[in-house]
Amino acid sequence: MTAHQFTAGSRSLLRSAAFAQMRQQGVETLLAARGSARHWQGRLSSSALATATAITALRLIDGAATKEGRHNAPSDGFAQVPAQVQAGARWLAATQLADGSWGDTPESIGNLSTTVLCWGALAAIVEDPAAAGSADEIAELLRGAVARGAAWISARTGSTNPQPLSRALAEIYGRDRTFSVPILTHTALCGRFGDPRQRATWLTIPQLPFELAALPQAWFRLVDMQVVSYALPALIAIGQVRHAHAPAPQPLRMVRQAAIGPTLAALERIQPTNGGFLEATPLTSFVTMSLAGMGLADHPVARRGAAFLAASMRPDGSWPIDTNLATWCSTLAVGALGAGGNLPAYLPPVARADLRDWLLQQQWQRMHPSTGAQPGGWAWTDLPGGVPDADDTSGALQALAILESAETRELPEEVRTAAGAGLEWLTNLANRDGGLPTFCRGWGRLPFDTSCPDITAHFLRAARSWAPALPEHFPRAASRLKHALAAAERYLSHTQAQNGSWAPLWFGNQAHPQQANPTYGTAKVVLATLDPRGATWLIEAFARDGGLGAAGGLPPSIEETAVAVEALARVAAESPDAALRARALLKVEAGVGWLMDRTAGGTQFEATPIGLYFAKLWYDEKLYPLVFTVAALERTARLAGGA
């Protein structure tokens, strides 16, 4: 069944049996994805970048253990490491693209950063028979992958030497050294720039000012940290390995030497209990390999980091970029199931209570040791490496409001307390421009610490979901929140592009000229504000067949089409402009028809790498196409009286 089979404006599709069946199928699939757990966990795509950094970190840790004669001691816990390095190398060789490059996911186009990391990791294994294991078995496979990777890099930078690579990475990341310096450090530790023990090998790698980490956290926003707030562990470890091999002249050398102990102590203090910094394989790998590279493979931070990596490998030899997005996926799922006002039919009281209690348990009750975030926020995951952030706090607040609206009893004290703390946390996070950053107010000038439209729009929706309860339950917060909402609206007005769109921070599209995703950003703002110019941009961006990519004329995806349909469904239902409502309805019908085709009636949901992780690393999440589609269908059902 295709969109053109339905008369435009007749709502015949929205009232059809096919639509009802697709809606039911989508809801059932989303409910089944929860399984027997109290929440949704999802599944992040495997990552070539994460796999390359993980096998390098484990190889260096294992090599240090072998040299010291304590390899595979009964209490060591790393007997599986050599096999994991080999399995990861095989996975990388098998997922190399035909042109010799690697993308962040197997479905991504090749990029320089990931290709450099994979090339370096595999080349080091080829030259280290102990790491390769049965060298004759995989040597030819890995040598071929290394040669193809080197040729691809050289074609883009001129050579694989440190100077052109450093210049090329600087062009990609600019003054933000959060990721460019770790890539160069990894490459040096893999021996691609010469003997890693020699000073000359490190001279083209910028020195990160790790000594600044010894300052009080309140001072971080006043100094040039050169990395974003979440990257403090990398600043310390990568800065120290560079200093260890190529120290600066005096007196700066003396200052940095004095800072080694205090900053290593800080690194140990902020490491999560499971060893994984931010639950992120690349960040944990960079820290672990840097410590090993400066002779500290047996440091507690390095050992815990290696244990985290060893436990994180998937059966096929790959690593995901992060462990999971459980909190984020769960709040998205609740929002999707509740978008049509029909949550009680989908989740019985016991299931809603389980979800509510689980969400309450995820709220941070203490200051975060790494970013200094105050209590009251939520992270993206239920694991100890998560960091409270604005998007997940907004998501949790909105999910709690949806879950409570389905109940007939009064607001429980624990929910009222959590919501009040969360709203206060978000209000305190707002920047002077009225927008919401991701992690820290005013921490720095780099993108992930500045205001962004998608997170600001999410804050608007979350705060407004609690508006009816404000006077009674949060009288002290009501006035401040009112001012914060007005400031957020002004921020969105000031950041709207001339064509009516907004670009988000955390989602992108590899086919877009700037790798941006105005469809996602605009849809989220329109869903929160009903902005007519933004709605018009979405309407005009749709292709004739009803699909939509990151912008008009780009390849469509389930995720992007679904978020636009959900936003326009609200416009079609609530906009004061009758003409705009009619235009929005036409696109909703066309978009639903396209989704019906692409998902085989709600039974197949192919994920697209539109997610942007830290430092612009691509990922896809198995639940995104499903949860975005359910949200679109549930909100659309209201237009046909199907809620």
C-alpha cells in the first residue's frame, strides 16, 4: 500500500484498516522490545572506531603484562585479552569498505578519523606477532587491510606521515582538540610515527594542558582547557603521555611534573566503579592506552579500564561506541506510547509503576565527580559511567509526567521531589543566551558545552508537561521556570535559520553537505513550539513520495520521516493557522504512507546512522526507527479520532 493510493486531504489513509494495523504492530513491537526488564535498553551499532581503540588499549596492557612476567596470572583476569585483540582485528578487516576506508559504523561512509585509527591499530598488530597470535593465519588478511587503509589516507592527506595527518585532523576539528589529539596519540602509540619511546615521535602532537585539571572545577570555565567538559579523563591521561615522552622546556616542565601526582589522583577519583569513563569505549581506551604508553599499565585506572574493555566486547569481536542508552531509550519509548494519549491501554498500572520507580532510581543524588554537575539530573544510561545531561533530564521529566497522568491517584511525594529537583537542575543549567547546553553551564566555548536548539526545545516540552502541577507542587520554582521558558523561546527565535530551520547538536546526516540534520532539529522545535516558519520548512522538505531525509533532496530515512510526521501531526491538530493545518495534514498522510511502505506495515525497522556521539562520531540505535515511528503514528491517530 503506497501513499499515492489515498486521496490527498481525505484522511482515508489515517482511517484505514492498514493504518490501524500498522499502528498496532508498531506498538506491539515496541512493547516486546522491552522484554522482561523494567525498562528499554536498545542496542547501539558496532563501531570500527571503538573496536580499533579497544584492541590497541588491550594490546598495550597485555604487552606490558607479558614483559613483566605476570601475563595471565590466576588473579589477573585478562586471560582472554590476546584472543580479543585478534577477534577485533578480524572484525575490522572484515568490515573495511571496498575503497580501503572505514566508517564509524559498518553502514557509514568512510572518514579520515576512523580510518587512521583502524589503520594504526591493525598495522601495530601486524608488526607484533605476539599480539597477532597465529600470525600465519591472519597476517595476509591484516597486511592487505593495512595497505588499503594507508593508500586511502595518503590519497586524502598526501601521506601517512605525522605532519600531513595532524594538519588534516586540525582542519576537521578546528580548535577543539577533544578528538584530534587522541587520534594522533593512538597513532603514535601504534608506532606509525616512529618508535613511541623516542621524543621525536611526539613533537607533532599538541600538548594538552593536563596540569589545569589540578585546579578547582569551578575554575575550569575560566581557563582554556582545549577539550569539552566530558573529556577531562582524556585531558589528563593523553596530556601526561605526551609530557612523559616530550616534556616542555623549563619552567613549564617543572609545573607539569608537579601536577602528575595530583591529576592522576583526580583521574582515579573520577573513574566509575566499573572502569568505563562515560561508558564510552573510545574514551576509556584512550585513557588506558595512554597510561600503558607511559609505563603505568599496572596503575589502578589502567587495570580497571582494561577490565571494562575486556568485558565489553561483543561475540563477533566488535565493540559499541557506548554500553547503552537505556535511560534515553526508555524515556523515548514512554513518550512514543503516550503521544496519542493512550498509554493506559498499552502499559498496565504495574508496568507503569515499574518504569516510574526505575526512572526515579536513575536520578543523580550527588554531585558528579567528573563534570561537577549538581544533583537532580539524569544521564543517558543506568550504568555508573553516565553523566547527567539536559536532554536526558528533560526526557526523564517528560516520561514521569506521562506516566503520572495515566494514574488517578495524587502525585506521590517521591515523584514530586524528583520532578522539582529536575526542573531546578535544568533551570540552573540554562546559559545566558537562554539556551540549554548538554552538560555544563558556561564550562567552555566548544560545541558540546554551548546552547543548542534540540536540547532547548526538549526542555520546553519537559517543563510545560509539569506546568499544571507548578503552582501547587513547585510554587518556589514557578517564577524562575517561567523566566527560563521565556528565555529559551527567545534563544530559539534568535537561532532559527533564515529558511526557517534549526540545526541540532546530537543528530546529523552523512549525506548533508555540512553533515547536519535540520529535519531533526526543526521537527523537535516545531513539536515544542508549533513555529509556523519551521513547520513550513518541514512541509516543503518532504519528497513527492512522502519520504524525508536530513533536508529536501537527500536520501530519506525512517527516523527523519517519522520525527517530521510527528511534529506536523501536532501542527495539523493545534496550529491556529487553518491553511497551515491543511498543508501539514497532507504531508502527514504522505509521510505515513511512506513509513507504511518502508517498514512493511510496521514490521521492519532499518536503523540509519543519524546519531552523533561525542566528537561527531556516528552511530545508529536499533530502537530509534521503531520508537520514532510509534510516536508519529500515535500522534497522527488523534487526527483521525483513533486515540
